[in-house]
Amino acid sequence: MHTEDIVNWLNDYLNVALIEDYPKAWNGLQVEGKEEVFRIALAVDACLYSINEAVSKGADMLMVHHGIFWEQTAPVTHAYYRKLSALISNNLSLYSCHLPLDMHPEVGNNTQLARLFDLSIEGGFGKIYGAPIGVYCDTDTTIEELSDKIEQTLQITPYVMATGPRKIRRIGIISGGAGQMTSEAKAAGCDTLLTGEGSHSNYLLAEEHGINLIFAGHYATETVGIKALGNILHQTFRLETFFIDHPTGL
């Protein structure tokens, strides 16, 4: 299949043009490679490991959540050079999708996490650039039961700050590093916020709001969306897809 056709489909499906992202996040095709795509590798990060794995396993395109263009565009030296060199010399296309993948209603990280935990989405919260990035779900479980389910499904031991009620009635979910969204979760009626990681001050704010804060890993919470996107690509275009796992433990 033509690379251009896949890119156009992805841009439309993920609403890339309509969702504002952080400056220089560069959603979409970041590096152009082969004209035809038969095999797609998927990974959370466009790190050198993922690029080399994609090349070694014969991928024509690497699709990631975190691309290589953020703040640095020059100079092209050291690790930055090695990543670009590996992509270009091996004619490997790189497609990245950050916030549009987080908040997508079907393959988004937050939607996929809710489904993984058998939760029904009731609404959205936590606006970034005017659009809600997180989802909230009503439930009837305990913080211990939720912690066990996270460990079983994501294969990671969550860091639980039990600064709210033991019985959970409404949980907010934002993948990645959204510990600062505690106030937004509280405003949405949540007694628990599940995210990937946060900072020291997030604990104190959660304590003051009286809600639980659960860190389930930045990496782990962002594997689900890119995997779901790979499944959609396989089903839609009958392309071979595979996931490159490179956990950081964070």
C-alpha cells in the first residue's frame, strides 16, 4: 500500500489537523521512507532501540506515540543524528501521534485503559488546549481491587497514594504524565485519578482534595493505544503489524 495513502488515512482517522498539541510535537509523518508499506512496526517511543528493531524485523514504517521532534531540530548530532541516520539510511518511514492518540474515542490510550479495566466511560475532563484529554468512569470497587486489576492487565505494580476513600465511585483516567490533573479530576466528581506518573507536589494536592492518586507507569499506560491502532491498521488494510516492547519501568 502507498505510504501516502496510509498517512492520509491516519491523519483523518486520528483527527490530526483538528487537535492541538504541544509546540513542535509534529503529529503525522515525521520522516518519509519507502513509497510502499507492507509491514508496520509500532512502539511507544521513537528511540534508537525501537528504530533498530523495526529495521531488523523488516518494517517499512514505524508508528509511535512519542516521535523524535519535540524541542530539538538542530544541531543534528550525537543520539539525535543516530536516530535520523538510522531512519533515513534504511528508508524507514516514521509516523507519530501524541495527543490525538491519547484522546481518540476508539483507539485512544484512555479509552483503551477504561475497556481494559471493564469500565464504561461517562464523560471527559482535564482540558488541554480546550479539549478534554481524560475520561471518567463510574464504578463500584475498592482501591485494592483496582490496584490488583492494574497489576494483572498492565503487568506493572502501581504506586498507590490512598489519600481518598477506599471505596471508589468515580475514577478519572489520563495516560502518561498527568499527576497535575488532580484538581480537574476532583472538579469532575472523581474520587480517584489513574495516570502514569507525577511529581512530589501531586501527592500533597491529592491529599488536600481527598482523592486517591494512582501511578500505573507512563510507559505502561501508553502501550494500549498504539497496540489498538496497530490492530485497526491490520483489520482495515490487511497489513502486517507488530509491537516493539521497550519498557522503562517508569
